[in-house]
Amino acid sequence: MFLSLSIICLTVAVLLAQANKMTAKPIAEAKAMKLQNAISEVVPLFDNDPVAEAYLMPDGSGDSLLVYPAKKGDEVVGYAINSSSNNGFGGEIQIMVGFDIEDRIINYAVLQHAETPGLGSKMAEWFKNPEKQSQSVIGRDLSQGTLIVSKDGGTVDAITASTITSRAFLEAINKAYLAYSDSKAEAFSGATPTTPASEEAHASAEIKEEEKNNE
């Protein structure tokens, strides 16, 4: 019986290893495509490779965010920032937010969240509704001040019955703006970002996402 169980376990382990090997490349390609699509969605047209030129910038809370510069020729036309907040109703909210070179939000894309379906999950569209400027963040100039929900004295209407999600979403936007501001300041000064995004940084983000999915 011991020998039979050992053979079965070994066979299963080999099969799982082969399956993992076969699916690793398609999964990696899918993740890369998702990232590229998110960047393209939030910044103006570009002709460089933002992922290859990505770097890390501080977000003001002791952490760093991945910044993807979008360029036309040698000119920067926008920045896509991968930001997040751990204060959502269901935990972490991760977004990609794009800024032009004049401190305005171009667009955003929700990368992952665990918010309540039909409530907090509305953030994917709620904050970009062109018919309701009081809740939309698109086009807002963050040099005039950070984004705060109206219930807390700000100018952004929270998602109905999802104030916690709304606060977390805006927190992620504000963190992204801090990273954007530092990036723009360095670009105008002619300085080169001192902390390029290493493969380890991208790998860490992928591991974090996998751990979240496993939970």
C-alpha cells in the first residue's frame, strides 16, 4: 500500500509540474498583455515601450509605485501609475491611473479588487461618468488639491452605500499623484530616475497578485 501511494503521489507531482511548465508562458503573456492594455487605456498615444522604461517612485507613505512613462518620440506625453490601497471594504484595491503633463487625470483602470458586487465594484465606471461631473475624477487637476469624498468635505461624490470603497479608491489616486509629481519634476530637471523598476519589482507585484487570488 505504501509503495502504491508513493507511485501515485510521484505521478501526480510529475503531471502537475508538466502542467505548470506548459501554462507558465501563456499566463505570463496574458499578464503582460493585460498590463499593456491598462497602460494604453489611461495615457495618450505613445510610441515607446512604457514597461521597459518603468521605474519606481515614492508614494508619500513609505512605499514605492511603478511608473510607466508614455512618450511620443523623445517627448513625455503622460504617465501611467500602478497604485493601490489596502483600505477597501474587501481589502486591497489596485488601479492604473494615467496623468497628462499638466497634472490632470486622463483615465484609470481597475486592475483588481474584492469589493462587493453591485456596490463597491461600481468604481470601475462610477468615477469616470461624463454625465456626472461631481463624481467623475477624469480631467481633474490634482495640483489644486487631493481628491476627497464629499462626505469628508471634498468634491467627489462617493459611490452610493460604498463610502469606504470610495475613500480607498481616491487614496490610491492621491498616492499615484505623488509619484507622478516626483516623476514630472525629475523629467523637467533632466534627471534620470534613480530607481529603475527591476525584474524583482515586477515579480514581487505578480507574487502579490497570486497570493491575493489564492486567498
